Amino acid sequence: MTSLPKTTAKKLGLVVDLDICVGCHACAVNCKEWNAGAKSAPLTDYDPYGKKPDGVWFNRVHTYETTDEAGHGQTVHFPRSCLHCEDAPCVTVCPTGASYKREEDGIVLVNEDICIGCKLCSWACPYGAREYDENEGVMKKCTLCVDKIYNENLPEESRVPACVSTCPAGARSFGDLGDPDSEVSKLVAARGGYDLMPEQGTKPVNKYLPPRPRQDGRGGDKAPRMLEHADDSTEGAGLIARWVDKILS
Amino acid sequence: MHPAKSVIFFTTASGAGYGMMIWLGVLAALGMLPQETVFGILVFGLAFALIVGGLLSSTFHLGRPERAWRAMSQWRTSWLSREGLAAIIGFVPLGLFALVAIFSIADMALGVVLGLVGAAMALLTLYCTAMIYASLKTIPAWHNRWTVAGYLVLGPMNGAVILAFLLAVFGFEEAAGTMRTIAGVMIIIGLTVKTFYWKHLATAPATSTAGSATGLGHLGKVEMTGSPHDQDNYLLREMGFRIARKHARKLGRIAIVLGFWMPLACLLVAGIFLDGGLPAAGIALLFVAVIACQIGITAERWLFFAEARHAVTLYYGEKAL
Ligand code: SF4
Ligand code: SF4
Ligand code: SF4
């Protein structure tokens, strides 16, 4: 059913810390690894060993550089996956009911058995979170690792999304963002977590934590950012140094 | 957005077919619809062929065409679903209307009612098609009222030009004259709507930016320095289509000249020829109008897709849209 639930009991989602992310792409790779054998399997690759490898991924890591008016730059690594939006436009446009948002935990999923592959949901998502599988003829997307987080065959500590458990820097957290007392909600409150493209009206559940302000590295007792140019004057130099300078110049 | 041939063909063909149906209903209401079997079979046949051909081609671009019937179930929220339903339901009045008009299976008074209901369903279907595009906030070039106006006007405009030609071929002078007038008026409205559409595209303020997409806007200018993948992917193929500005301008001119000015001129001159006892020359000019209109509207529809930029491109280097 593509009508959105009015509320969901939980709002499970991710918090991505842009201050910590080092852009190693481990989350993207482990996402691919888990999901290639899970609910959405196969996670098709086209031409995997050829010249133009391409395929379906649920998580992509971009790198951006920001430059402020003073010309100071900052590099930010930016993982991008489904935000499990509360007002998910990808769900309401779906003509078949294949796309849906779960009432119990807010996870947005695709029922691949009834998807007709019209691709409209991928047009409706502002975040590029849905990728079409050309071989299967259906749409695929991040499942929030629904088959891992509830998997009782796994030890309790492993019941978190693959991208979260694999991140070597600890930049990703998982939890209930609908519960103000959850760890993730506290983290968001403490660090000023924000929505991507709030103007699109999708009300994303996932939040991003902004990079902390950088020290600009000039002045003070910080190491200089670049070598100062060589000093031409011999003023204040010792006798031998002045003598060598005379010979050489 | 990637301009898929199947979708361009679908929207132009079914637009023309529904346009023809709308004017056939109007002609019936005006008491001007010629009740001649050969003519009837030809015009209604052509209109249905355009509609059905368009709908079929739109299912070709589905990943799973065999499940297409499922697309009718979510009419509560989905414009694509509503379009499918409107199209299927519309076949009932339109089909009965055709039977009455061609084979006189019932009184023409009933035919008029069926024709008008069918025309309303045709308009409703065009409206649903337009709303599929206009409802997408992610694509500001579509998310505006000129999109809806364009779909509601261009299909009927194209249908009117085709009907004006066919009526002239069969020598139904009075109806042909009326259709020429209607077609001329529709062309002027169509040109106005498209002019406003393009003006809107050029002047509308940005909805989203690379800054709001990443949330890094407060740090200054945001540029992508590392892509997640160094080959193409689905997102870039489907939504990252870019058209050179120079080609856009050229195609825009082709759309305007062939889609509007040329058919309008042909209609006017054809009217003079037909009234002046030169039917062959008039019909030839109307044929040119039909062909020009098809090329022009196809160019217009291609641009409609090619010029539209999607929010996801903001993650891949686009600055604002
Ligand atoms: S991020 Fe995109 S795919 Fe995920 S719920 Fe939001 S709109 Fe849908
Ligand atoms: S591609 Fe599948 S999931 Fe997406 S809108 Fe179409 S039918 Fe629904
Ligand atoms: S939650 Fe699971 S499916 Fe979603 S991005 Fe992370 S690893 Fe991939």
C-alpha cells in the first residue's frame, strides 16, 4: 500500500558523522557485501571484471571540498544512502504498492515481487537512494539491513546495519530517532544533526552531523602551513656565515 | 532527465489521439460530426491506434511489463496509477461513442453524451499524465503549472491539426473549416503556454542547491572532488542527462517553428486555397501542417525531458536547480 502510515511506532535510521568519516568507502563495500546475499539479492553487477564496471549499490561515498569567502577550504567525505523519510515521496508515487513504509519501524522497502520497474520512485527521491536493477527489471534500495538488525541467528551486538558495524572510524550510528532518549537522538541533539534538503519536504529520518569547525592554522603557535621563503639578509648572522655568504654570492 | 524514446512517443502519440477524441466529441455536440462509415472508421481508428500505441509503448520501458496491470491499484496516491485507470475507464465511453458515430447503433443524441463524457475522460487522462511530471518536486522544471497547461493544450492542439486535415481530405467543408479555426486558436494558446514555460525555466529561483543537498552550504561553496564511482551508474544515466545549451536553443527554435508557426501558417493559407477552389493545394498544405506539428511536438517533448534537471545531480557537481 503506497499510502504512508500516519505515524510509525519507531523511526529506525542512521546518524552519519561528517566530522569523523574518513572517506574509506568501507560502509559502501560492506553494504554491497551484505545485501548481495540478503533480501535484495542479487545486487547485480554489470561488467564486473571488464573495462566499465557498474552495478547496483545502496550506499555511495562522495567527497566534497568547501571553500569559504576567505578562501579557506575543507574536505568532507559524505556517505549517501536512503534516509527512510517520514514523508517519503518515493512511496506515494509508486503505482503498484511495491514501495512501502513499515508502520512498525518506519523502514522504507520495495516488494520486488510486484514492482513493475517503472522507475518513477527513483525520479521522486531527491537523494538518489534508489538504484534500478537492469537484469532483474525491478527497483532496489537500502533496506536498513532489515534482515540483519532483526536476525536472531546473529549475536546481539551484530544486529546493526552492515555499514554501521563495519565503519572503522565509528562515523555511523544506528537507532530509533523517534525516541528522544535514544543514544542516536541524544547525539543528534548534542551535535546539531540536520536534514538533507529539508526544502524538499521529505522529512528524512536519517540525520547528518556537521563537521566541527577547523582551526585555520595561521598565526599563534601553530606550525606554519608552508615554508617561509629564504631570508636574503645577512644581518645578525655570525662571522663565518657572513664570510661563506660573501664567497657564495 | 534521460529522454527515453518510448516515453516521448507515448506522450506525443496518446496526446494526439486523445486530442482527436476530444474534438470528435465537440464536433458531435455541435452537430457537425460527419456520419460516414469510411471516414468514421479512419478517424476513430487512427485516434484509437494513437492512444493504444502510446499506452503500449509506455509499457515497453517497464522492467516487468507482464506485471503492468498492477499499476492500477494505487490510485489513492499515485498519479501514474490514476493515469492508467483513467485511460482504461475512458475506453468505455470512447468506444461506445465510436460505435454510435460510425455504425449508428444508437441515436446520435446518446452519441453526443458519450462523446462529451469520452472527451472529459480524455482530458482527465491527459491531466493525470501531466501530474505524473508536475508532482515531482525533485525536478523543478516539471514541478510547475506550465507543465500541466502544456500537456492539456498540446495534445488537443495536435489532434485538432490532424482532424482539420482529415476532414478536408474527405471534403466535409463546414466541419473542416471549424476545425481549422479551432486548430489555429489552439496553436496560439500552445505557443503562449510553451513561451511561459520556457520563461519560467529561465527565471525561476533555485529550489535546492549543492549546499542544501549536503548541508555544507554554511561552509561556503561546495564542490565534489571525489565521485563514489569512476564509471557511469544508473543515477547518472537516468537523471544526469545533460544537453548542451547550444543544442537546447536550436531545438527550442525547431519546436517553435515546426510545432507552432509553420502549422499556423499552413492552416491560414490552406483556408484561402480551400475557399478559393484549390482543394488539392489546401489539402497538401494541411498535410505539411500535420507533419510539421509532429516533428515540432516531438522536439518539444524531447526538450521537456532533456532540459529537466534532477535534484540528485546536486550530489554530482550541479550547483543549483
Ligand atoms: S531517501 Fe529517497 S528512497 Fe529513501 S525514503 Fe527518502 S525519498 Fe525514499
Ligand atoms: S519502480 Fe517499482 S517500486 Fe518504483 S514506483 Fe515503479 S513499481 Fe513502484
Ligand atoms: S543500512 Fe544496510 S542497506 Fe542501508 S546503506 Fe547501510 S548497509 Fe546498506
